[in-house]
Amino acid sequence: MPAIQPVIAIKAGKCLQDGTTVIPQEESGILYIYLSPEDDLYHLCWKARGAVEPEDDRVLIPGDCRLLRHDTGPTGRIFMLKFASSSERNFFWLQSQSEGEPGHWSQRDKNWIKRMDRIMQGESEDDEEMGDAPIDSGNIEAEGEQPRRGGEDGGRAPAPQFDLAALLRGIQVPGGDAQGQYRQPATATSLTDLLSTPNTVPLVANMSEETLNNLISNLPPTIIPENATLAQKKEVITKVLRSAQFTQGAASLTSALREGALRAVADSLRVPLQPGEEATGEDPVEVFVKAVKRQTDEQN
């Protein structure tokens, strides 16, 4: 496995589930998240402490998985990985030194789980909160450390949240006919293609102030000038649309749609699907785009 730079790594062991009982296993392990240079997506991995290769390596689909505390009383600090697209549940337990009784969740412990869950949701954190202490790729045992993946910009933050549905409504989707009706394109569609800079940036000039404000509301307040004018808002949105983070977000959503999270993505973006529409066998990205266009027609 190529050397990787974890975004966050904590000491955690696996648990077995026997009926309603969750049983911590003794094997020492590391649970960590890294940004893959191959697919440019975040991965959640678990490996035995001291092992070279991870035993589990799972692609994180934004909106599909959560990392949550599991209330188990005094038996240990157990947390659960759950999925929106399936009933699968995985359990882990913190193996770092407890700051109290064995089952006591300290603020430090809660913060680790909260930060990992934020990354899974595609949310960004302040640099001060994320931390800058490096973790050597061959020694990710340092619990709770949170370096960023190296790069010319000093790190790579998760893609900013954005109203992708609003942008899709204004784009001429490949396969559209003269009456604006959607026809399935001959080649597979991706949100990366549909939301490319040539498609999105020209839309900004003619956006209504209401649409601009909706888009701005999903961005970190620190990048928005105080009392921003209409022109300044357009400039900020244009910069976001040209950013690598926005492209990564579109790629992540494309992967999410094609890996079973169509309903979850549509619900999160408030795009209604017809009953059973996700089970038609069509490309999920095209089903999603068609639903966006249908919603636009119904609102007009």
C-alpha cells in the first residue's frame, strides 16, 4: 500500500455483535481516514496496530454513513458506523487511555468521534480545530492527531456544501430537446461534467438575488465579505465554482449516486423522487438529473 497521510487516526478495536450485545475484541487497532490520491475520495480504514496493510478500506460516500456513540453503560466507549443505504452496522471501541471510568466518554473522546463524523458528512472544520501536527505515514498510531493531506495550499479541506440542485436547474443537460424535455444521453453522465466550469460560471451573471443568497448561505461565513454587494456575492460563488474542492464534491456525489445513495442524496438536496424511481435500472445520476428537471417544470 502506498504511503498515505491520514486526516485523522485514533486507537480503536473492533467489536462483535451477539444479538443485542456488543462485545469488544482484545486486538489492538487503528481506525483512520485518508484522502485517496487514486479516486480523490475519503476512505475509512481499520488495521491491526503494527500491521502494514489495512484489514478494511471503505470509500466514504457523503451522506451515506455516520459515526455515532453507542450507549453501552459501563462496559466501554463503543461507537457505531451506520449507513443510510443499508442496515449494516459496524461497532468499534476506543482503546486510548480513559480519562475516567472504563465507560466514561470524556470531551476529548467525544470530539474525536464528532470530527470523524464531520469528515464523513463532507463538512469542513476550522484550521485551529483540525490541527496541523503531522503524522508519519508509517506511524499512524498517534491517537486523535489531525493533519491535513499535504499540497501546495498547505492542505485539502472537504468540499464546501453547495446547492447543486439549484445549479442543475439552470444547466442545459446533455440529451435535452427543443421543448426542454429530458432524453437519456448516449453516454453516461456525471455531475462533474454537468457542473463543469464552462457550464456553471456563465449562470452566475443571470442569477436572481434569491438564488445567490441561497447558494451563499451554504458557504463558510469567513469567505463572504461583510455586507457583501450583489457583485461581491457573484465573485465569491464564481471562485467556488472554479475550485478543486467543488469539483471533488461533484465527483463524490456522482460516486454516492452510483453506489446506492440516490434516495439519500435526493432527500438531502430536497429533490423529490417518484415511488420506486431509484429501482428502475437507469443510471442513478441520470435519474437524479431527470428528477431535478421535473421539479423545475412543476415549479414553473
